[in-house]
Amino acid sequence: MMTPQQEAIAFRIWAHCEPLGWDVTIPDIAEALSLTPQRVIGICGSKGWKSRLRKAPHDRYILAGLGGDYGLCSIDRLDDHIK
């Protein structure tokens, strides 16, 4: 169950993404709404929205937060995947 504050943030994310057809990345949302990428990941995960978003595979801090989605075990291995 999400708190009222989390629901309010979720609404802000939805209101930002819906007019754009969800063609945005986590860093796009975080920057537009002055949130941390981790907060966006958590809210989108709770709402089941992560699959709607465009992935940004070259963003180091996002990959660290979504390691499982990209098959990475840690940020240390990231440099092996980005050339």
C-alpha cells in the first residue's frame, strides 16, 4: 500500500507521462519533476508502470538501480557493457 505522499508523486508522474504516450525514460521523469531516479523507479514499480517507460541503457545511475532489468549484477560491471 502506498502512502498519500507516494500517491501524490505517482499522480505527478502519470500526469507528466500520459500526454507523452509514456515515451520517456526514468531520467527524463526525474529531471522534469525534480525527483531522484530511485524515487521514480520505486513509484513506477509500485504502480506497475516500469514496462511502459522507454529504457535508457546508457545511463549509469539508472542501470545501477535497475540492474536486474538489464542483466547486470553491479555498477562495477557496467563499464564492460558500455563502450
